[in-house]
Amino acid sequence: MTNQQKSLPAWPAIVHGKCPRCRRGDMFATPMYGFKAQVMNKTCPHCGLLFEREPGYFYVAMLVSYAMFVAEMVTMAVAIHVLTGSSNPWLYVSIILSVGVLLSPFNFRYSRIMLLHWLTPGLHYQPETSADRVE
Ligand SMILES: [Zn+2]
């Protein structure tokens, strides 16, 4: 190998919402929490990967975010039970729904990140694409 390409680790790329192919370009054009709606880049600004693999691809992400929401609800229900020992259903409903709303931008973003990083066959990290672009 003549080309000494330093490969980028997976976890920082996943946490920061980077492109699954080059791990450098941002998947999202807006911050996770803000007054503007979240906007996803159509293609990777670094390597040009098309994020929406086919029309309607992100409907699958809704299933992923649903699974995340269920997992969060169960976690919260257990946490409420352990912390308060309460059996009042309204306590559970109000806390779970308000935390669910707070987490929805997080779920929106990470469901798409998980879909592209882990659940898309044939889409893998290609270290050669993370090199600095020759302008
Ligand atoms: Zn990329």
C-alpha cells in the first residue's frame, strides 16, 4: 500500500451525524435543537453520497425511531418506578410524554444515522473517501 490513508473511527462519526461513507461530511444542515426545523443534506458535502438511497427511504427511519421511542418509554417507566415507587398512571403518562417530546429531535436524527450507518446493506465506510479533497 503506497497510500497511507488514516481511517476515521466509527463512533465519533455516528455521534456527530457524519456521512457513513466518508465519516467527514455532515448529514444534517441544522443543529439538533433549535428554532428551525431540522434539515438533512441531500448529499454528503464531502464525498457526494446520496443520503436518501431511494425515494421514501426515510420511512424506514420512522420505524427505527418508533423502536427507539418504545425503548425510551420502557426505560423511563422503569426509572420512574424505581425513583418514585408511584403507582399513579398520570405521573407516568405526563413524564413519558414530555420526555418523549424533548427526545423527538434526538430520535429523528439518530434513527436516520442508525439507518444509514448500520441498517443499509452495501453502504460501508470507505476510508479513501475521507481524504482531504483536492480542490
Ligand atoms: Zn461522505
